[in-house]
Amino acid sequence: MAAALAPSVLSADFARLGEQVREVEAGGAGLIHVDVMDGHFVNNITLGPVVTAAIRKSTNLPLDCHLMIENPERYVDAFIDAGAEMISVHMEAARHLHGTVQAIRKRGAKAGVVLNPATPLSALHDILPDVDFVLLMSVNPGFGGQSLIRPVLDKARQLRALVDRDRLNCRIEIDGGVTEENLQEVASTGVDMIVSGSAIFGTDDIRATTERMVRMLAVMAEDRA
């Protein structure tokens, strides 16, 4: 199965947000990635549940909310109420990680754990069997438009091998610095979901760019089959 492309609305034109979300959906995107930042865990401040609810009205795709915030357990219900089907929280920010994961799943959403580039896979040891997906950051969180941190690709390969070896029902997502030029290399690590922001929303034809990237992922999947 081809990896799903997850355009990140962090890089979208917020004055045309609904329109641009519909364009990536028409281009074949598999989900919409929503980056939430609080100005504390990371330096930037972005959108919250109100804007998430507005995005929900613009698309039928799953909303993948990435909470780059302190005390994420306080906001899980608000984002699920706003329409998020997937919620990921940072290993580095969640003080009660197991409880937060359980709270997300209890509400019927998919629960994910996020690792910053410098956080080792060993940090997942006690939580991996309990999560629906792991999000590997391939840039340092906080701002869009950064370059891919290449050692994270090796981390993705290692996680793929671990998940397959233990037959875990856990998907792998990667986020940061993904462009059309490195998309195939990123996908070759075996990840299930690939986030891309400025490489999509920063182009003149968002739908066409999305279509090209989705087609590249589909061709790779066919070649592996």
C-alpha cells in the first residue's frame, strides 16, 4: 500500500484555508495534518480548536492534529470535539503519557506519540504497544520550511523493522523537510504517512503538486508489490 500524503496546513494561506484544503483533497491527499503550537513547548504559536473545527467543515479527509504543546492532556477533548480523528502528543511534553494516550483512544480517536529528532527510539519501549501511530520529526518542531534532518531516515527504517518484527498494529508517520525531490527517499524507509507543508502549499498549483506527489508514492508502492 502506498504511503499516505498528509499536507500540513501550517504552510497554507490562512486567508484561503478552506479552498486550499479542498485543493489537496482533490489532488489525492490521504489526510490533513494540523500543527498546533502554544508558544511554550515550541516558540511559535499557531491554530487551535476553533480553526480545526473550520477545517473539518472544508474536507472529508481525516484530521491529524499534532499537538506541540505543554500539558497536551488538557486539550485532547477540545480537538476531538473539533473533529480530529488523530491526535499525537510529544514524548517530551506529556507528563502522563500513558494516561493521555488512553484518553485519546477512549474518545474514539487514533493516538500517536511524537519523537523529536534527538529523542532515541528506545524512549518508545513502554508505550509503543499502546499507540496507533508514531510520528517521527525530521526537523526540530516549531516552524515550517526547514530542511530534512537526514539521520531521522535511519530512525524510520529502524522503527519499521521493530514494528514489523513485533507485529504491532502501529503506523509510522514522518514530518519535516519533505519535498518532491526527496519524497522517494523518505518513502523508501517504509513509513505509512508523510507530512509535507511548504513543498505543497508554497507552489503555484497546489492540486497539481499534490497529484504529482501522490502519484510518485503510488508508483513506488506498485514497484515494491
